[in-house]
Amino acid sequence: GFSLKAGAPKVDSLKRALIRTLPSGYKKGIMSMPLDDVAQEVVKYYRRDRTKLFSVLEKALAFSRKDMTDHVALSMIPHFKRLFTTNYDTLLEEVYGEERINVVSCDEECANPEKEVNLYKIHGDLKHPNQLVITRDDYDDTISTDKNQLIWNKVYDAFAGTDVVFIGYSLEDTNVQRVLNKVFKCVGEKRRKVFLIAPGFSDVKIDELRHQGVVYIDALAEVFLKEVTYALKDNVYKDLTSGIVSQDIAVRFFELYHLSPVIECLDGKIIIKSIRPTEVSIPQTMQLSVPAEIGKT
């Protein structure tokens, strides 16, 4: 759901596009099937040739970019170092830029040098069509084999070592639920907190998530990202001087808002001596909560 506002096609649109590649009346009621089953039918009809499937996806993902504000907001939070997505689109790569983001969509790319942000596309993307996870068989292989095990090791490590936030995810998809079950089974009680940000879940669904150990927050992605950004701006000085965040992350946060801090370490304590705007024009105001002697920019 995170990419829909940017113009990405909905699941039903993808299903219709795939069904149009089949003969009229090929199977009654195929539209009611999940996307992975529809994709499976297309591959089956073309005798396991995935060319038609890739062609439809390639055309669907060439959509006109609309509202990218959520992706941009995410890119302005350097505290998020590892991103995992099941989306095939390239929106995150586009907003972060090649210099900032390392994209990993298959095991071979795990050898790539890490960058400021590492994006793991656990269902692949069109750069490696044969690695794409979209049909029922693809999902079964993901669950039952060691396919892209290096990427999955990164997922397990994230759940075991850090708090995890799902943004714009419904977790209604049975395939996604199977993936989560695989992760939870592997990590067990060692996993950290898991949060889900999405609007309008029913009480039944919220209770189900609670039993799975998932904390539900009823909010749109844009609201969540805005609140997180406000909180980080209010606490950037305290977070740095108390050691909650590293100096690299704090400095990068300032830089993203075209600010240049002078940071020193005195008697083992980190202090911000001054904050100056960079020569680049500031696109938006950044209110910072810092000691009076430093001032506000």
C-alpha cells in the first residue's frame, strides 16, 4: 500500500492486465483468485514461459509518478538504515538516489558494498526477472527452499536485533503472513518489538495482530512519518549528546535539512558548538530543540 499514492497499480489492476493475456473465457471466476494464483495460471497457459508475465509487470511498473511525498519523507530519516520491501517498483531507489542506497534483490547482490541505506527487495524486481516472486510456485519455493537465503538472513537479523516497523502493510495477504510465520519461527522469542502502521483495521484484525505480538497503530504512512520527523527534530540534540543515536546519523540528519553543525567532544561528552545553514538554500524550516547558547535555526 505504500506505493499506491505515488501511482503504483493496485492488485486488481495487475490481475486484469494478466487476465487479458489469456483467451476470453479461459477460466470462469479467475478474477476472484489471489494475484499469485492468477500469475500461476498465466505461466501455466504459456507452458511455463514467463515472458508474458514479465512483459505485463514491466508495463504496469512504468506508471507515471504522482505523489511521492511519503517516499521523500522516508528518505529524510537517516535513522532507518535497513529497508525491506515486497514491492517490485523502483520508487525508493529514485528518491534516495544511487549514491545513498544499496539495492539487494537477490543473493548475488549481498556482496555489494553497503551504503547509507540498504534496501532488500525480498520478492525481487525486474532487473532479475527469473528471481521474481509472484506466482504460487515462487512463494512455495521461498518458503520451502534456500532460495535467496542470504537476503532472508538479513530479515532474520533485523527481527532479532532491532525493532521492526511495517508501513502501509495490511498483512492480509496469506503469502506475506506465511513469510512472517517463517521469520517468527526462526527468530522465536528473540525477536524485538514489531509495529504495524496502517489505517482502519477492524477490532478482530487488531486482536489477531496482538496475539502475534504486533503492535498496531491506526494511521496513514504520511501521518506516521510526519510525527516521527517532528519528534526527531525536537530531540536531535538530546539524542546525540545522550548517545541514543550516533554522530554520523545526527550529522546526516542535519545535512538533509541543509544545516551544518560543529560538533566537539569535551571530557568524554559530545556537544554541538554551533549550527549554521549551508550555502544551499533551505527548502523548508527546521525547528530544533537545542540549548539556548546554541540557538535555533
